[in-house]
Amino acid sequence: MGERLTTGEICTRNVSIALRETTLPGAARLMRENHVGCLVVVDEVAGKRVVAGLLTDRDIVTAVIAADIDPATLRVEDVMSTDLVTAREDDSLIDLMHTMRRKGVRRIPVVGAQDELVGLVTLDDVLDILAQELGLLVATIDSEGQRERQLRKSAAA
């Protein structure tokens, strides 16, 4: 980790994807096989994967199952979210957190300089980083106490 942590440094680069024309049952199988709750929907454009939308397990449940629609009749493009929020790989962690809060999203695809899919960053990824940083702060406080006790022992001797 550098001084300025970027979205590209914390994102998951091995992303589960689907194409628009993937059947909804096929997408659900991909989620199950990859143990994920979200697929990034991409379009193949000039050899690059360009983000077109997101499909979550919640999308399937609320838009299809709860509405009593036969999933076998649908494709990913029929259900995916298209009001997409993306982050650039060089965005700072702070910018990412502001975007997540402002847009009310827990998952954000990360794109490169040519808008190609680079990775996916989730709220869990951000929480993991923040927990590590808080751990460092706690260790600093603990270290300071040990240092002070050592100095007092030396002065008393």
C-alpha cells in the first residue's frame, strides 16, 4: 500500500461476468458456481470488456421471483441494473467511499483508461482496508505505552 491508496489497489481483479444475452438461470448458476452475489455485465467491444450493467442476486429475487415471472424466459439484459456507477482505477479510497455513499451502492465496477473492466470493489473490500488501518492505529497506541514503560524503567534504574 502506498501513501494514497487507490481503488485499483483494493479492487478484486478476478471478476465474475455475464453477457447481456446470458439466460437468467445461466447467470444464477454462475453466481452459485463462483460464490458471488453479483455479476458484472459486459459488452465485448474491440477486444475489451466494457461494463454495461450489474446483476445481483437481489435483482433476481425482487424483479423476477417475487413478481412471479418465469426466469427461464428472461435474459440478463432484462433484469440487470443499468444506472451504473463506475470508478477509475486511480480514484482514491476517499473518493470511492464518497461515491458509494452519495450513490447508495455497495458494489462498483472499476474501469481503466479506456473504460475497460479492470475489477470490482465492494463495501466489504473497503471495510477490510479500514479495519487494517484501524489495527495499525491500535498497534501504535500500544507501542507508545510500551515505549513509555521502558523509558520509566530505564530512568528508575
